Amino acid sequence: MLRRRRGAGYQPAGAAHGGVRAGGHPPQHRHPLVALVTRLVVAQAGLEAAIGLVYSRRHLPSIAITLMLAAALWGVVLVARAGTQSAWVLTVGAETAFLLFGLFRFATSRYLGGTLFAIITLGTLLHPAVERAFNGPPWRARRRGRAEAAEGAFEGSTAG
């Protein structure tokens, strides 16, 4: 059996791009407030799943709804990790929907679940500093020092 030798330039999968997976930013390049929001949504997903599964009392529709909400929150986490303005808009919209669903569920069955955590997360997202963190230049531009050039691109006269 032939074995391939690993040459001097061998790098494991994903290491060639600095450990960045498709669709994500390396943790060291993310804004701290973006990382805070993703941690809050992860905590909200875990809290919602834990409370929802305990509260369901083996009622299959309640278990299914709880697991779907937890999966949707994990999807929101994956989107929020991008740290872009569209990710902020989608995260605010999703958190608003979760909050409204939680308030409706509280009014109909006195179940609170992750509704309080949704209020905390939505309040954090609507803070102006967090909004600015999501509206910042992409991490590649910050890393390469091109953010200043991109910000001044529309100022000044045309070359010609």
C-alpha cells in the first residue's frame, strides 16, 4: 500500500485559511459585542430547551415545538456569528418573533420558558454599541488595514 508523504507545506484541512470554516469568522477577529450576542443566543437556546422539555410533561406537540424553537435559535446563532448588518437585522427579527411567541404562549398557558432571556437578548441587540459592532467593516478589511480606505471611498472627487 502506498502512503503519501506529508511535505513541508502540509496543513490540515481548514488550517490553510487560518482555521476559518465556510460562513464563519475566526473567533479572534470577531467584535466582542458580536461574540456576546452569540453567547446570549446560545444560552437562550439551551435555557429554552431545558425548561421546555421539563415543562412539556411528555406531551408530544410541546416537545416538538420546543425542539423546533431550539433548532431555530441555533440557526440564529450561526447567522449572528457573521457580524454583518444583515445578520443583525435577521437576529433582531428572529428575537422579536421569539419574544412575541413567548408572550403568546405565556398568555395562553402560563408558560414563560425562554421569554425573559429573549427580552434580555433583544435589549442587548438594540443597544447602539451592539448595532455599531454589527455595522462595522468586514473582518478581512479590518485585518488588512483596508477599512479606512473603504470608509473614504465615496468622499472626494472623481479621478479624471
